[in-house]
Amino acid sequence: MTYEKMNQTEFQEYMEFMLPDYARDISEHYLIAIEKANEEAEQQMKNLLPDQEKTEGHHLYLIKKDNENAGYLWFHIKKDEKKAFLYHIYILDSFRKQGVAKKALGFFEEEARTEDAASLGLHVFGSNVNAIELYKRLGYEQASISMNKVL
């Protein structure tokens, strides 16, 4: 498995895929209209990645298996705080249940250690049971819980 930094074209393609998917999650989990969720997702990306794939401290990768795109990995390392944060990992359907996510998370951890991070963080929606189980198996522990109830 290899990890290739995204170029500008790949970054644009990633955003075209990721933004609508993220907006759907925001809409569903926070009970807001999809139009508003799209606006929020786009604004978050502009704030987080003002220089797109070249934004300092952010690492955006294509996950490759046998020279095929198997998924995406995006994380940030805050050197001054010695913290790394996983923003997004996505494994394409045809590569799931093959250990790709586990290996990519191992790569994230190695990269964070290389840059002297002392901790790893991430956010996962509660409905993503498979991801939660994987994170637990890899030693991640729950740091907080956000809950809602639909009336």
C-alpha cells in the first residue's frame, strides 16, 4: 500500500466527492436542511484549507493499493501542541474489509510520531458503527459524547 500526496487536480476531485458526502452527514446528524449543510461544509473547508492541498500542517493523501485508488486520508499535525487530528478517512467500497483502513490509520500514526505528536484525535459520527469498532480495536478511546433526540 502506498500514500500519495494529492496534487491540485486530485484535491479538487476529492472535494467534489467529499463535500456532498460530508454535507449529507451534517444534515442527517444535526437535523438541518441540506442546502444549509452544503453551505456549512463548504465554509468549513475554506476555513480549514485556505491554501487547499498546500495548507501548512495538513496532509492529504490518496491511498493506493496495487496502483489503484483505494481511498482518501486527510489529517493535520499541530507541532506546537504535539497533537495530530484525523479529519477524514474514506475507503472505496471495493477495498473495504481488506485491512486498508487499518493500514492507513497505522500510516497516520507513524507520520504523527515522526512529527513528535503525543496524541491522536478524530471525530466519528455515532451511526458509523464499523469505524467506531475499528478505532476501538486500534486503541482509540472515547473523549466526549454529543447526543441528540429527534422529536
